[in-house]
Amino acid sequence: MAFYSLKTGRARYRQGWLFAAALAVCLVLASPLLVIVWQAAQSDPADFIDTLWRPLVASLALNTALIVASTTLLCGVLGLVSAWFSERTRLPWQGLWPLLSVAPMAVPTFISSYAWVSLSDDLQGFPAALLVLVSAYSPLVFLPVSAALRGLDPALEETARTLGLGPWRCFFRLILPQLRPALLGGMLLVALSTLSEFGAFVLLRFRTFTTEIFAEYRAGFDSHGAAQLSIALLLAAALLIGLEWRVRRQASSYERRARGTRRAPPRLELGAGKWLVVAGFLLLSCVTLLLPLSTLGYWLTQHGDAAVSPVEVSAQLLFDASFSSIELGLEGAALTVLLALPLGYLLARRPGRVAAFMERVAFLVQGVPGIVIALGLVTVSIRVIPGLYQSQFLLLLAYAILFLPLAMVSVRSALLQAESRLEELARSLGLKGWQTWLRVLLPMAAPGLGAAASLVFLSIVTELTATLLLSPIGTETLATQIWADTSAMAFAAAAPYALILTVLSMVSTWLLMLLLGGNAINRLAADGTTVAGETAHV
Amino acid sequence: MSELSIQGLCKRFAQHRVIDQLDLHLTAGSTLALLGPSGSGKTTLLRMLCGFEHCDAGSISIGGTIVSSPGIHLPPERRRIGYVPQEGALFPHLKVADNIVFGLPRSLRKQRHRVAELLEMVGLPADYADRAPQHLSGGQQQRVALARALAAEPAVVLLDEPFSALDSGLRNDTRQAVMQALQAAGATAVLVTHDQSEALSCGEQVAVLWQGRLLQQDSPANLYRHPRTPELAGFLGESILLAGVATAGRVECVLGGFPMADSKLQGAVEVLIRPEQIRLGPPAPDTVQATVIGMEYFGHDATLHLQLRQGQHIIKARTSGWHAYQHGQTVALAVDGPLTVFAQQGPGRSTAETPDNARFLLSQS
Ligand SMILES: Nc1ncnc2c1ncn2[C@@H]1O[C@H](COP(=O)(O)OP(=O)(O)OP(=O)(O)O)[C@@H](O)[C@H]1O
Ligand SMILES: [Mg+2]
């Protein structure tokens, strides 16, 4: 009907701008990926096969597959079991266990790797990598699974009990199948994060695709071999992303329609067994939190010569590194949220095929290993826009690409909370478009935007891969300092940097929780993607 | 199908008595509607029958076996109870057929034992077997939930407000389908509701629960005609309470003298008259006359507000919606007896217009 197509020229013009801006952001997001694929398409297939068909590559592939599979499985089991015990059994200090289960996520993997490797030379290679990654990533399973457990309708279990199923069969035939999307989704995130992991593998001397890509790139600035290995890594990531999409679709079909108020799910009485569970949780927290953090504390009290390589900390360097970490974090957060605004606005206010496509692009990029994106950007800066190479802006751009999907989720939900009705109401009260943005939309969405910014800040200060590859010569951050000192076995020297980084990470986590309000952990869990990105690129 | 028997059942949450000395007996194969206002403990009673809650005192036995008493608690999975929770609660990850056979042994599950038969019993086409529960309407979900409960041939079927989430049209259809299916299965069933017309139309027996106590259990007609207290009368439907004097099986009130249902009472009593017991006719000498002072018109029937010539009482009468009555018109009243009477309960209660007893009951709970 003509009535509906009556839009003023100005409205259409404004919408055009919105779509153009969102499209531009998407293009920036996808550029490193496009360049890598384009490069691969240029190269000779025979040459490609030659590069990949080497014993070295076979052993790398084996290592990568081994660590991805075992981390994923262990995280799945650990996350499921701890989520079930903390949600479904009656334990003393009930509120503590979910916190302890999630907290290890706030410790960057290269810091815990540093802690373990500095304890003993034996803590290297596969077992150590497995230990570090399982500690850091099992919250990725714990969070969605415990949210799903809380969301289960207890009436279903009760019905199953009256149909003759005992508690055990009830778990396997009813609860587990319903947890499947959350569990598989969490496990796939673990797999993707493990595939992209870099810092921990280098520090623990475990060779995978990511470490080899880095080594080849550093060795000769020969981006050729590195690019071809990147393609292999990208293919593996694409497989996992495809699987994740399937699980996501399945999850949405499990959602039940209208439900009334439900009673709280019952918690199982374990009797004396509860102390065994408490002991288990405590032991786990010792390994994932207490030991790494107290090792850090130990090195703080030591002089430089207590470590294998005696290096003293320079106060000037410490200050410089902290300053540039914070500076990069703040600038990167601002840039990322700014770029996320048009996409988030489009998704919240004009959902449709275009918006859905752009969302997919963002999620695709989120799944790509950070080192691949960084290498792609290097190529862009060398071949396409030469002035960009080795500039701080390129690094900021890398951060924006890595963490934009993360910010986009928060921006979108912030804008969704600021209802469009109120925006229309403001217009009816005589406010112009930009006035509405300034006086209605931004104030209402501010906490959500702040949350997005602090999430990005947190991710940037703990980011290692892109920072190592792209930071301008002479720029050292906390993360790169820890990496350099630990690589040189100067453990005491690394400790102050690690301390400052841990404090920064905790402060921004605290800010994040504050901005998200009350039940922040639940809200994080509700949006598995929010959590996903935080560790996916470390 | 088994009989259900409850004796002296008590349940307390903290200090709050939710079920209080409850006795109830249901013969095998019959249907009981459990009626009670919100918060009266209906759900709690069902959950105790299912075995989700332990009992503090008393006992529950199904088919002669004690399943709950202070020392004994048979777990839910061994009670052979078919439970239909509010809103159906179908397993979202399973198709309709897999939902229905969920409680059966593996071999029967594989062959989709009796799925077609059960679907037909609850009035759904056989090709619904392969649908996902998310693609069913609320009423259809409710029916599948009943089929699932019946599939394991339970001793007793329990339904907790199965129709309350449905809108009125769907509600009637679903109710009929469910009642027919229960009858076809010959099930011993307890259906919980807070809607008195639903209770009266569903059960062979109706039990009224109020603040955790069982006020009365009877057939729907007996319950409606001869409730045990005036409050209960008001809860079950509109009622008129008049002062009267009982002597030798007859009671005298402003509307005349009538036979009593309970002839043992003597002296000052309260007389219960339902608005539909009053018949209107053209005014004639020697009749009780009244003036129409108000009318609520519903189409199929109408409620007239009448002011008696004598005594200035205002009473309500239900008439067919077909006859037109005018404001201010004079009519003659006759009453279909016999009447139910209650012993006078203290001096404070006035005899005139009925207080809204239903509301009184609800505000108590
Ligand atoms: N788990 C519980 N803990 C404490 N009190 C409870 C619990 N379950 C029920 N109650 C209380 O017991 C009383 C009866 O609750 P119940 O759910 O049985 O009412 P109901 O008759 O089913 O009401 P409705 O018609 O609203 O469903 C209520 O006052 C309720 O607050
Ligand atoms: Mg109830």
C-alpha cells in the first residue's frame, strides 16, 4: 500500500547513511580475512601443497588437533560437572562456587603459563599447556551450562519422575539432552579459543600452528609460508564456526514458548558427600587460581638474580609499559565502541536481512584466530595502504577488528533496552534527530556502552598476539614485557608487570560487573558470545 | 486403575499449615474435581500425591499400598502416577510421539507403542506424532501431556489446573477431549481447578479444599444443592440466604413455607435459595409479590434484582433470557423446593441480601 511507503526524503537519506556506515565497518572487519583469502587464491596450488606437505606441518597439525581435542573434552566434562554441582546440589557457601569457577577466566593464559613455567622446568609441553588452557577455558562451558540448568523447567523433571525415571536416568535422558546446545556451544568456543591460543603455547614450548606461523613470520619477514599455514588454520577455524552456527540454530529451536512462573529447581541433598564436592571445588581453585597467583606473589618478593636470568626491573620501563597498555586500551576501546555503534544500532532498530548478514560477518571474524587477523593486517598495511605499517593506528585497528563483535553484542543489547518507543516519543515532543540521540538514546544506553568499552579495554590489555606482531618499534606494553621476560626466563623481572596487568584486569572486570548491574554473571552467561570473545583472541 | 485414599494428611511449610488433617477417598475409575481458591493448597496436595513433597503426618495409599506416611516415602518414579502439570510441560527436545512413549521401556519406545491409539483418545490426528512440541497450540500440548500420562497405564492420573492457561473457546474443547479420554481409559483421576463451574461439570465427585482442609466431598449436584455451610454455598454459586423458622420438616421464611432437605433442625435457621430456584409469574392474590428494580442480562439468561413487597428484602432471581421484564414491573414469586437450611450461626449475621460469600472466602485465603 502506498500509505506504508510514504517516507520523507530525509528519513530515507538518514537510513542510507546508517547502512553505508554499517557496511563500511563490515568491510573493515572483513578486510584482513579477504586479503588472506585473496593471497591464497593468487598462489600456485602446487606450491601450496609443497608448503603444507612437510613432516613439520604434520607434527604441528597433530599437536594442534591433540591439544584442541583434549582441552575441549576436559573443559566439557569439568564445566558440566562443576555447573551441575553448583546449581543442583545443596552445598555450604553456595554463592562462592560459581564465582570460583568463573574467576580463572580473568587471569590471562600467558600469565598463568608464566606462573607454571617459572615453578619448574618440567612444567612444559603438552601437559602444562593442557593444564593452563583447561583452567582458563572451562568457564566458557561452565557459564552457559549453568545458565541452561537454571533455565530448565523443574516441571519437566517432575513429570519424568512420575513417568518412572529415577534421578540418574532422569539426568541422562532429560537433563543432558536439554543441556546439549549449551554444552556443545561452550565446547566449540573452547575449541576455537584453543585453536587461536598463542602466548601460552610459546611460553610452555608447545608447538602448534599459531606458534609456527609467528616463528616463520618473525624469521624472515617471509609472509609467504606464514600465510599458507594461516590458510590451514583458517580452514580448521571455519569448520568449528560452521559447527557453532548449527548448534546455535538448534538451541533457538529448543526455547519453549510462553511459560508461567516456575518454582526454583530442586537442589539435591548429598549428605556427607557434600564435603567431598567442596573439597573438589577447593582443589580445583587451588590449581586454577591460588597456585598461579601465589607464584606471582612469590616472584614479586624475589630479587632479579633469583631467576634463571638475572634481570632487574627498571621503574622507568614499568611506568612506560603500564602507560602504553592503558593508553592503547582506552583508545582502542573508544575506537571499537565507536565502530560498533552503527552495526549495533542497525541490529537493534532495523533488523532484517542486511543486518543479519552483517551480524554473521562479525561472528565469522570473531572465530578467526587473532594471529591470522594480525597477519592479514600486516599484508594490508604493506600492500594496500603502505603508510599504515608499524603505526599505532594499525594496532588500534587490529584491536577494533578483534573485539568489535564483542562490543557489538553489548551495544545492541544496550540499545534494545533503550526502547524505540521512547525515541519516538522524544521526536513527538519536538526534538530533532541528533537531539534525540544526544538527550535520549545515549543517556539511556550509557551503562551498556560503558560495559562494552570496559569489556574491550579488558580484552585489549590482556591481548598478546596482535600486540606482538603489530606494535610500533619501541612500544612495549605490560603483556609484551611479561612475554619477553618470561621467554628470557627472567621470572622475577616479569612479576611486577604481571601484577599490574592482573590488577588492571580485575579493576576493569569489576567495572564491567558494576555497569552490567546485579546479576552480571548470569547476563554474561545468557549471551555466550559476550564471554566467548573475551578469551578467544588472547 | 486403583483407588486412592488419604487419611489425616498434614503438611507444613515453616509455620504455615498448608494441608491440615485432610481425609479423602476416591474409588477406582472415578474422577474427582478438587476445587479451592488460590493458595488453598491444591498444588501442594497433588505434589504430595506425586511424591515431590514429604508428608508431616497421615498417610496416602494408592491401590491399597501406602505410598506416603511419616516413615514411608515411595519415590515418584515408583508410584505409577500420571501427572499432567500446568501448561503441559512437554519435553522440548522430543517429538510428540517420543514425548508420549517417554516413560515406557526401550523396546516399546522403539516401536512407538500405542502412540496412534493414545493420540486418537485425546482427539488429535495421528500425523501429529512427528511434530515438535513447539509447533502445537496450548490446548494441543495439554492433550499430548495427557496422552503421555496415560501411556504408562498409571494407577492414578493427576491434572493440575490443566485448562487455566487456555482461552475460553479452546478451554471447552480441550476439557471435553480430556474428560472423554479419561473416561475411555477408565482412569482414576484427580483434576485440580479454582473455577467452580469447571469443577461441577468435570468430576463425578467434587471436593472443596479451603485453607488446607477438605470442606466437603460429594457429587456435583448434591454439593451444589446441599452445601455444608453458607460460605461454601456462596463459593459454589450465587446464593440467597434468608432467615427462617424450622418446625417438623418445614421451614417458614418471607417467601412462604417449604419442605426442608434436612428435617432434623428446629427453630431459627438460615435458608439457602439459589436464584434459579425462583420462578416468576403474573401477580395474583395470595402470592409473594416483588418489583423488578434491576437486571443483568447475559443473553441465554438474565438475573433480576427484585424488591419484595413485604420486608423490603432485595433478592436475585435467574430467568431465561428469552422473557423480557421491565423495570418497575410487579411479578409473583414461587420457589422450587425442598430447601437447604443451616443452623443460625450467631446473632451478627443479618438475613437480608447475601454477602458476596465467594469474595469473603477468597479474601480469607
Ligand atoms: N515450597 C513452598 N514453601 C513455602 N510455602 C509454600 C511452598 N509451596 C506452597 N507454599 C504455600 O502453600 C500455600 C498453598 O500453595 P499451593 O500452591 O498448594 O496453592 P494452590 O491451591 O495450588 O493455589 P493456586 O490456585 O494459586 O495454584 C500457599 O500459601 C503457598 O504460599
Ligand atoms: Mg496451584
